[in-house]
Amino acid sequence: MTVVLPQRTSGQVGMGGSGRDGDVPTLYLLHGLSDDDTIWARRTSIERYVAELGIAVVMPQVQRSFYTDEVWGRPYWTFVAEELPAIARQFFRLSARPEETFVAGLSMGGYGAFKLALRHPDRFGAAASLSGVLDLGDRMRTMTSEVDPLMWRRVFGDAPFDGGDNDLFALLDKVSDPPPLFQWCGTEDALYPGNVRFRDACASRGVPLTSQFSAGTHEWSHWDDKIRDVLAWLPLP
């Protein structure tokens, strides 16, 4: 994992810093399919954006797992849902209070963020997805990967996907008190139709969702911009 911690500063050039007494609010920030734990720090200014907020940002690595316990691979869902927060809180002064714990991600990480929030709604104060793979069942039926042709079978095996605990639409039917959700996707993104379906599914079920769509494709200039909207939207204490 890559971690950004808040600190009070007086000498940074062009950037301030804010600290807090006691345990600090935490944003778990998830990467996409082709990325790793360093990508948010390399391709956005996330460290600068959170400097004045006094929050920690924990960015884990889960390879190409879709934040799932892979059938033929490693238990990345167990890692991100159980091991990561426990270990990170041992290392750093991170709050365990749900109202001070948030999760967000892009693309595959947007899917992971909503899966965490919907399967463990008692642990998070809010969750956000940027260009998320929200209708993953549809994506599995329509997308093949030349670099990883057995990806879907490796991760999910041969069992039916729709209706299970990895299907966000099924989780919307099961969750009783979800945290507030935030969604953005570009209208020229191949994932836009699935994001629209997720928006409509939330509306029909009364799930609290702030939904934003605007012109854009699947690339970093949008995510660097929209993560600031996420940070402004989060109900930070």
C-alpha cells in the first residue's frame, strides 16, 4: 500500500498542511485494472488536494482481481475488506469510526469501492466511484482481454455471476442502510451505459446516490479533476 498521512507544516513551498489530534479520518482510495497502489500519487495531485483536509489516504494494491477472492489466485477481497484496515490502523493513527472512514476508486476501483460500501455499510460514512465498472455482469459478457484472456474465469470461476455477492445490483437489493454514494462517469466512456443503469437502479430502490455525468472518456485528466469533487462531497468531520 501507498499511504499519505496528514501533518502540520510551516515550510512547504506552495502547499500548506493540516493535522489533527487523535485518530484521523481515512479515505481508502482504490486503483483500476491496469494500475497499482502508486498510480493515484503518480497521475493526480491527491497529496496536495488532501493536505489541508487533515485526512489520511490509504491506497492498496490488488493486482487485476476486481477486489475479489480469486477462484484461481489470491484472496484480495479478504485483504482489502479485513486485513488492510486492521494492519493500516496498527501502523498509523487511523480512525476506525464509520463516520470518519470513506472509500473511493476509479474504474475497477469504483466497483471495489461500491462493493465495500454495500457489503459493509456499517463501516463507511460514504463511498465514491469515478468511471466505475458498475454493471460488471454486462462487462463480463461483452469484454475480453488480450493480455489476460482467462481473467474472468480466473477471478470468478464458472459459477453464475448475476445475483451473487459480487453483483452490485444484487447488493442494492440486499443492503438495508447504505452509506451515501457518489458517482461520476464520462458520457463518451464505454462504461457510461452501465453507470446509467446503476443510477436508475439506485433511484428505484431509494438508495442515496449523488450522480454526475459530463463529457469525457476513460482517462486521468478527468479523474484528477473529479477526485476534488469527491473530496468536497465527503462528509468530513
